[in-house]
Amino acid sequence: MTTDSPGIIHSGEIWQKSQCLLHEEQLVASIYKCLQKNNYQNINPISHTRSCWQRDQHKIVISLVDDLWDCAQDRTKDTPYLFDCDTTVVTDNFLNCPSVYQLYKTPPSFYGIYSYVPDNQIWNPTRDYTFAINRLDFKRMRILLQLYCDLTFDAGYVNFNCQIGGMQVATKDQRRQVFVNEALKHSADLTEQQAFKQLSTVVPIKNHQLAHDHAYTQSWLNIIVETYSSDNVISMSEKIFRCLVTPAPWIAYAGRYTIAKLRELGFDVMDDIIDHNYDQLLEVQYKISKFIESGKHTIFQTKRINWEQVKSRCQVAALNNQKLLDKLSSEWNENQSAWLQQFDLDIK
């Protein structure tokens, strides 16, 4: 079966309705104007929305949506020391640890850039889970392998495209070879390596005909894997907010305490029906296997609840989260200019 192209994924409903990428790019452009006006020089352009600027000894790192760790020159350092004490990081990320550098945070209303209401809000589960991944990395490969072993692909709507860095690899065979190469490079032992070799015979995979957005209302559990996940940095993207506004259970493999942060911000994460115990775990505490265990437990328990009751509970959560994102969007529209003015004053 043909897998989805990156263009299809990135033209999905949340991207089109919320225009989140446009809002992010506009904010970054405004920040860059402030930096240029105050005589900062762009010394390390990482991408069109991430860079490092400097004036005299002071450096300012711009890292919105993406993990700030990704902007460090030496990524082997511990999170508190990724940057020096003369550095300010402008970000929406949260840290679970102290740091020698300064964080210049966007307000919580920044997450209003993801505000939208899905067209399809009728939850009609016909398989156990939905797992949709475009870009390949070894952590996602390990989660895919755990699903393959513990839940089987036949039980879920699985789409694993094996794309690298958002770029389309020409053929299915080439993408499969990239998968094998990653497994050979990173596998912990021969047993895991052999398991990946077996799995490589069926990837890339899309085992259904559903549209990308439609799949999120067709299973008992949506399984999210955030772009970045670590012990000390919380970085959230459209992947989480898509599921927050969809009336169906979900779990998210993300930075440690991401679910706790969402609770703090006021989002309904449905603790009463979803097992989020993985949220407190360090990566080395077998987080992937316990994440999948939480998913299996949630599927089992949800199926035991009265259908109308669980359906209503999911609708309540989705409506709460839609209203909260709409409120945050209004606040961000009102306060963005003042935030930029304060930023301009603070970097003089």
C-alpha cells in the first residue's frame, strides 16, 4: 500500500485551519527585526525559524516549537549547561531543571496558534489504536517495534512513512534500507537488531485507506510521538494539540512531565480514563515499554466502560480543550505586540 507523502501530512486540517506554521514564522520574523534593530548579528542560522544571534559577549538563541537542545553547538552537554551564562534562549519550551543560561519565555497564550475545531468530531473506533509517523528516527523505530510485538499492526491503523528529515526518499526499497541502516547503527544488542531486521520486511507501511486526519477518530487510542522527547525539556507541537481537540483517548510520548504541564495549563488530559503513568519516567526507566503498557491498559479499560459514558467523557474533554485554545488564541492576538515591545526593551 502506498504511504502518505510529506505534503499530504503537512497540509492536514490542523495546519490549514490554525495556520500555526504561519503564526510561528511571523513571530520569528518580528523577533529577528528586533534583534537587527538592536545590532545583533545572526552568527548561526540553523533553520528559517531557529538561529543564534550575538552582540558583543551576549548571545540570543531563538528556538520556538523545536527543542532548544537542538540549537546547542555541543549537544553532549547536560541540559543546564547547553549554553553559557551569557546566553538568553527565546522559547516556548519548559525546563525540568535549573540552567546557567536565561530563558525568555513566550506566554502560555502562544499555544493559541494551534486553535482549531476538527471537522469530524464523531468518534467511531473500529481498531484498537492509531499510530501515524512521517519522519523516521530510532526512538520512533523502537516504539514501532514495541507496537509490532505487543499489539500487532493488524489491531491498529498504522502509517510509518520512513521519511528522513522531511525529505521524500525516492523508493520504498531505499526507505527500507535507511530503516535497516538505523537499526544496525543504534540497536542495543543482537536480539534487538534481529527484531528490526524482521520488522524491516513490512516497512514503510500504511495498512489502511483512511485520510490522515480521519484516522484519529477511528480507534480506541491515538498514540502520539512528539518530535522531541527527553528528561529535561518539554517541547510541544501540533501533534499533541490535534489530539487534545479530538474526542478520543490518546497517550503521548514526549518530554518528561509534558502531561503534567498540560494539566497545569488547564487542558483536560482525561486522567480518569487514560493511564498517563509513563509521564513521570526518565528515558532509562524503560519508558518506551511502559508507554506501550499504558496504551494497552487504556485500551482494555476504555472498552470496559459504558460506551455512551466514555464517548461523552471524550466530548467533554475535547470541548474544554477547544475552548481553552480559542481563549489562548484571543489572548495571544491581543498580547503579542506588547510581548514583542517588552522583548525589544529587554535586549537593548
